[in-house]
Amino acid sequence: MSNSTGSRQGTVGSTTAEQAAMSGRTVLSGVLFGIGVAAFVDETVFHQLLHWHHFYDKSTPEIGLVSDGIFHAFGWFAAVASLFLFADIRRRGGLRMARWSGAVLVGAGGFQLYDGTIQHKLMGLHQIRYNVDLLPYDLTWNILACIMIAIGIVLLVRTRPTRTATHAPVTARG
């Protein structure tokens, strides 16, 4: 069935496999968008506006700026790819905004937790700030990431597709 824009409405008549595929694409789109938004906010606020750090601080400021450009491009590509997926899901009538929003939170929180633990601490690419007590910054950064992930997971669990059993008609044998 088509609406006035030519897209199919809902997932009535679609198979469980189609619904699962659409749900998976919705989650992928949301996670990519969350990563892109988190990268954009990190790059814009902490790198450019506050000048707290670069993506890679173990070299010259010029290398730091180049690393910021590569990081910014990564975030931009993730966001653009997610929006192409989003448009396709919407066109097919499979968009569930609550599910997509949960995936956005998981993507943004996951990116932030990865950044705060792996890049900041394990790899030492950069810190949130320099010449200050890092503990309050690290705790805030990682606790906010965990909160985003937790809320996102709750939304994803609440909006997961239901599995419906299909039964073949029972026939009497004589």
C-alpha cells in the first residue's frame, strides 16, 4: 500500500525476516549517527572551541590539527552514511524512532566510553585536559557515556521486534 509520497506504510504483510532486517538496519543507522554526533561534539567543543586537546597529542601541533581533520572526516562520514540508511528505512516504512533513538544513544555513549577508556587511558593518544586533576573529568566523561548506553539499551530492548510463531494449518487425516 502506498501513501501520497509513494512509500509503503508500516510493515503489514512483511515477513519476520524482513522485520528483523529492517530492525537491524535501524540499529546500524542509529549507532552510526550516534558515533557521528559524538565525534562532532568532541571535535567541535573540546578540540576547536576549548582547545583542550587534539585527537593525537603525541607530536607537533600541526600533526594534531591534521589528526583532528581525519577524526572530523570519520565522524562526518559516519553521520552521512547513517542518514542514507535512515532515509531508506523511512522510505520502506520501517522506521521506528524510539528504536533508532536508542541506537543513537548506544552509538554516542559507546564512542564516548571507547574514547575515554581506550584512547585516553590505554593508548594515551590524548587526555580530556592537561595540567589539571583528570579524575573529575574522566569520571564525568565515562559516567555520562555509561548513562547514554544504559538508556539506549533500555530503548532497544523495549522496541525489539516481537517474534510471532507461524503455524501451518492443521488438517485431519482419515
